Amino acid sequence: MPISDRSRKLLWGKSGNRCALCRHVLVADGNDADDPSIIGDECHIVAREAYGPRGASNLSVEARDEYDNLILLCKIHHKVIDDQTNTYTVEGLKTIKEIHEAWVNTSLSPKQKKIDAYDPFLVYRVRSGREILNIVVGCHASQFDTVSPESEEEIDLLGGFEQNLRDYVDIFDEMGSKDRLRTELENHEVLQEIEAAGLLVYGCQHLEQMFTIVDNEKRIDNWRVGIVLIIRKSNPLARRKMEEIESIFVQGETVQDEYSNFILVKRDKPV
């Protein structure tokens, strides 16, 4: 069964005409002498044939040619994922595809596009005081999602961390250079305390759609929200580390240890 026109249109449209791994544009422009050249491949995550790359699966023959089992890649990375199946697993490729399509949705569309609050997005591991301040300072709003504390010590540690960040945001523009550097150092030390307590901090700045009232009229604006997520090191998400993703999405002070530098955040839509 060949790939249907519907699956093909979904794949190219959601992928933004770019390779999900290197994000290279997959159509070379034509000129007066030649037509445009398509340099992208519609690749199977689970191979069409059982003996192909990642082909040992219960997925039906029909489902193997559907959009959910396809990823758009340049020809180089098509060969790479089919040669290196231990690195590029089914789960890993599906995650790469999901992250890439979320990036296309937020990066390649007009700034005032309608934002779906339930689109997945990446938060990255925060290791320094400067990083955490860069996330929350200058945002329209901030959102803290922390673990439920299991002791009075955790209440003091996490509650104080959040409150101090909110206070710094309110006065940061009025602070002098020395005070800003001192603030970075204080937050760096608190982050070290949090990790020593068995917790990890992740964060990012994320565009979200907000309703505001201007001149008695309801208006939709895109707000920059500082997202701070704190999870326990025992959380399976903290160890769900896929090197192929970490090597692509590099930002902040990434480190080499057993914990993931990135987490894909998904929000459940209300029923």
C-alpha cells in the first residue's frame, strides 16, 4: 500500500518542508534552466517490510504507510537512521518528530498566530543562577510547577526559591550591576541545594495566548511566560535521556550525567 496523498500532505505541512533532524530545507529552488529539486525523503519509522529497519513490530501493513509512522528527513539523515537503529529507535524517532513539528508550529508561523496551549514544548535543565533569571526576568507572567513537598525542609527550600524569584522579577530592572551579580550567585547556590536534596530544575520561556481587555474590548495577545518545573531525580522523566535529541537541542549549561537535559512537556486537553 503506497503512502496516501493525505498522509504525504500532513507530513510535509507539519514538518515545514524541513528535515526533522538537521532542519535543512528540503526543496531546492529552481532557476531559469532547471525545475526545483526535492531533496527530502518520506521515511518510515517502522519499516514497511518486517526485515527492514525497526521492522520487527506488530504494526499492520496499512498503518506502516500512514502519517503517524512517517518522519520527514533529508537524504543523509534518512540513511543515518536506517543504519543506526540502536540509536534511532521507534520511540526516539517519534519524539524527535513531535519536537520538530512543535518547533515548526511556533517558529515558522506568523508572530500573532493562534497558539494552541496544548502543543508540546521543551524545557531544559537549569544549572546556574543566570539561567534561572533569564527564564523569569522580562516575562509577562511566570508559572511554577513543583513537586509536592515531603518535609518542612522541602517546604522552606522550594517555597523560598519561588518567592525569591518572584521578588527579584519585580525589582530586577532597578538593581545595580553588583546586586544583579549577587542575585545570580544566590540563586546558583540555591539551585545547588535543590539538586543536593534530590531534585532537578527545568525551565524555559514559552509563548502562550492570553485574553486582555483594552478599551472595553476583548483582545487576544501572545504573552511570554517563564516556565519553571521541579521534579525528583527518581521521576522516570529525569532519566528518559535520548542522546540524539540532546545533541540537537543544545542550550543552557548542558551536562553529561545520568539525567536528561531536556524534557518534553505535554498538557492534557480537557475532555
